[in-house]
Amino acid sequence: MVKVEIQYKGKGLSYVHVKGHANTAPHGQDLVCAAVSAIVIGGMNAIENIDEDFTYEMEEGDIKITSNGAISEHDETVLETVILQLKTIQASYPEAIAIKERK
């Protein structure tokens, strides 16, 4: 199962952690995993100053993104879009992805 942990600080997003595999098909053929990976990596690519405004760690099946303080409106929109897309996948595949939000 893909587990997503989201934390907010004040009004803004401060932390996103995506970990695990959906296990809905054999490795290399899992469309849910491919979709989650594409959404998260695509979102990271859209962040304006990821090396300055965020700390991130990536390993296979595990990515953590932490804001280093206040983030731009653009980057907030990007990350909220990533979360919305992950929630859309969760609606179709609730056995494959779990999302927890902390405010």
C-alpha cells in the first residue's frame, strides 16, 4: 500500500511523505504506482526553488518533501494539486493508497 502523510503548519503545507508500493500488479506493471510516481515527481519538477525552499529525500518507493519555511503561492498550489491528484487515485483505489492529513 502507498501511504501518504501530509502535515500543515499554520495555513501552509509543511511536509509530504509518500512511501510504499500499491501492489495492484507485478513490479514494473503497476499502473497505480506509476501514476503516484508521475504525480509526485512531476510536482517536484514544477516547484520553483526546490533546492532553496525545501529539503527532500528520495529513495525507491519513498519520498519526503519538507518546507524550510514559508513557501510561495505557486509552490503551495503545486503541492495542493499533487495532493488532490493523489486523493483522486485514492477514491478509485482505496485498497492501494492511504492518505493521512495533520493540521
